[in-house]
Amino acid sequence: MQDNYLERILKAKVYDVAVETPLESAARLSRRLGNRVFFKREDLQPVFSFKIRGAYNKIAQLSALTAQRGVICASAGNHAQGVALAARTRGIPAVIVMPVTAPEIKVQAVADFGGEVVLHGEDYDQAYEHAVVLARERNLVFVHPFDDPDVIAGQGTVAMEILRQQHGDDIDAIFVPIGGGGLIAGIAAYTKALYPRIKIIGVEPEESAGMYESLRLGKRVTLERVGSFADGVAVRRVGEEPYRLARLYVDEVILVTTDQICAAIQDIFEDTRAIAEPSGALAVAGIKKYVARERCTDRQLIAINCGANMNFDRLRYVTERADLGAQREALLAVAIPEAPGSFLRFCQVLGKRSVTEFNYRYDSVESAQIFVGLGLAQGRSERDAVVRSIAAAGFSVRDMTDNEMAKQHVRYMVGGHARGLTHERLYRFEFPERPGALLRFLEAIGSAWNISLFHYRNHGADYGRVLAGIQVPPATTTDFLLHLNELQYAFIDETDNPAHALFLG
């Protein structure tokens, strides 16, 4: 086996600080999916994440003379806690560089473990660059979160435990979250050395698909930007060594949406009463998508529940999106005649269905707009049936369940069509969430163009999301687009989104 990873993993030093976590049957999810699903509970580690394994193995391998210099790392949180605890255990200093957008719960945990916290940059990559500079200036040992053989070997002990806890001949596939790739590299190298038939399936968010794109293109790629919801895997470029091992041993990478991740967090909670962080629920989301695609039954599928460092405020967002991700809610836009009895008639069409929200807005003397959320018991088939029944009753209906602007903004807005408004363009923006971020965003937009609509909602995520209507006369379109590109804020033109025409424009 290349680089002798099997031996490296068998000799890894992790159990001075890490624990052997249980492999638990997920009875409720197994019944729903018709397969035997197991959770590898890495969320039960002392730092609530698997990262302690690789961090400690790396630090334990340092000579006494080298270790005395102290260590440094860059991390959005989980690796940071692992390094801080490992360094404290060995009695050496640790400097932890974290992006300013790192969840407060992770920053405080690092400080509690005795790490010197340095907040720098808006994402992992900027924190990493600063950590490299500090390592050189202060002669510290850099502990990479994923691109290091000792770190990979430490993470590989997860697979060693799984194959000790469950016979390899019984396992069909292991689903592994991917950020920089250290965890899946270690698990894949160990598992494939002993049981080549077991599938190793990586799972990434659609908005942070670094390994997926790298394997698809046959070379490591650097993503222009990554999503912030699953901050534990928000890495723009996977590691060189993890990528090499993934090419050899990973069978495929599955991409999942934010809504599917939220639904998976709920699935984990219902089986364990534990709350996974978004990256910690990726594997479960991947299993559900895999089972739906393959239509398989009675297979033994293992999910690595890799972390539980969830910001409490973010639970608001998770609960809102979980039903959508599990196809337990439909969002519909309906136009009804503005006439006596039409509102009642529409509600009669809905019957006794569970209504999750209801927004009504007078539009004109002829019509009104309704935005309604409905609870579903039978998923997509029921959703399609509801749409057909509303249309059959003579109402104009549009399914907005998969419309991101509707989910993110329109459902929370009170308003309607802006009569007489000219040259309005609609944009969705994202910017790092921190004190004063909204003011800086507005100052950056400037006053050269009139803002005609603005919706901002802070729901505990690391990035603020804004929906803005801006009046852009045709003669200034080029200047406006150049200005947007100079701002370095991620944005999407939503002017032609159906939700704009139905409710806002």
C-alpha cells in the first residue's frame, strides 16, 4: 500500500485525548429508508469533533525539542479545538488563527483549552495565509488541518474502529464528509487496504464542492468561493495528499443542498437527541440521496457524524429549512380574484391540509397574491397533487418550493407590487456576518443608485444575506455592474426570478 498508511494508522497515537466512539444503529432512519443505517458518533469526542485525532497524532509525533517551539494552526473551529487540547495535553503553547466569521462557540472553546486565539480574515484561506506568516515569524510548528500524513493517519483511526466494531463483510458503504479531505483520505486508505469491496462515498455541500470538482476534472481546483452554512467543510482547495488518496480509493462524491443538510440534522436528532453541526450531518444527507438514487434496500450504510459544534442561533435557520429539505413542506404562489368569496373558496380547496404559513396581499381591483406554505406527509407526489388541485379549481398557481429567493426572503416580506417604479433590478447579496457588516455593505453600495427594496435577515449564519431592489437606468448599467464587481460581495441577479414578478416587481 502506498506510503504505508495501514501501518501509520495502526500506530497512530490518539487515545491519550480521543475516545473510541460508538457505532450506533439509527433505528428510526433505517426504517424510513429501508436500509440498515449506522452513525459513527464522532460528535462524542472531547472537542465534539473527530479533529482531535489528527491534531493529537501530529503533535504526539513531534520530538521534545521541536515541540518546545510551540505549534500553530489555521481553522474555522474544529481543528482549532483539537490542536489547542492536544497542545495543552503535551504542555506546549498553541497559537490558533481563526477567521473572524468563526462561530463564537468554537472561538470560546479554543480559549477554554488554553489556545492563543488570533482572529484574522473572512474565511479559512485568509486565516491560513496569516498563520503561515506567523509560523515563520515566531518559529512555530505548523499543524495542517488535512494535508499532512500524520493528521491523515490520525483521522484514519475512525475506520480502524468501525471495522473493529462491525465486520467488514457486512458493510456496504461508508459515507464521509469532505472539507479539505483528511478524514476521507484516512478512512479510505485504511478501509480499502482491508476490504476493497466497501464503497467509500464522500459528501460535500453543493456550494463547497472542492473534491467533487477536482476528481471530475482530474486535477486539484481552487473554488472561487465556498458556502458558509457548513463552515466545517468550507475549504476552497482540497489538500494535495488527500486528493491523491481520494483518486485511488474514493468511489464517488455526492453533493447535497443546504435544505438536505438541515433535514439530516433533524434526522440525527430524532434518532439520537443530539444536534449535529451542518458539516456533521453531511454523511446522513448523502445516505438519503444515495438511497433515493439507487433505490436500494437492506444495505448496511455507515455515516460519519463528524461534529456537533453548532451555534445555538443557527437552529432557527435549520428548523425553517429542514421541512423543505425533507420534502415535508411546499411553498406555493397563488393568484386569486379580488372578489367576495374567492379567498374562502381557495381555502376550501386546501381543505384540512396543514398550513405552515399564509401571506395575503391585495394587488389590484381584479386580483390578490397569496404565498402559502403547506405541510406534506407524502413528499413530492403530494406536492404535485396539491398544485394540480389548485389549478383545477381555476386559480393561477406556481410552485416556489425550490426557489431560493422565495425561501430566503419573499416568505418573510410584507409588501406587494411597486406601482410606477422604473428600471428596478433585483439582486441577492452575501457578505461575512459580523458587527457593523450591514452598515459596511450599505456604504459599499453607495448612493449613486436608488434602493427601491431591501430585505435583510440575520438568522445565526456566518454570512448575511440581503435581497435588494436597485433602480438602474439603462444609461448607467455598465457603470453599475462594474461597481458591483469591485465590491467583492457575492451576488446573484434575481430580476427575472418569478418571485419578483409575482410579489415584488
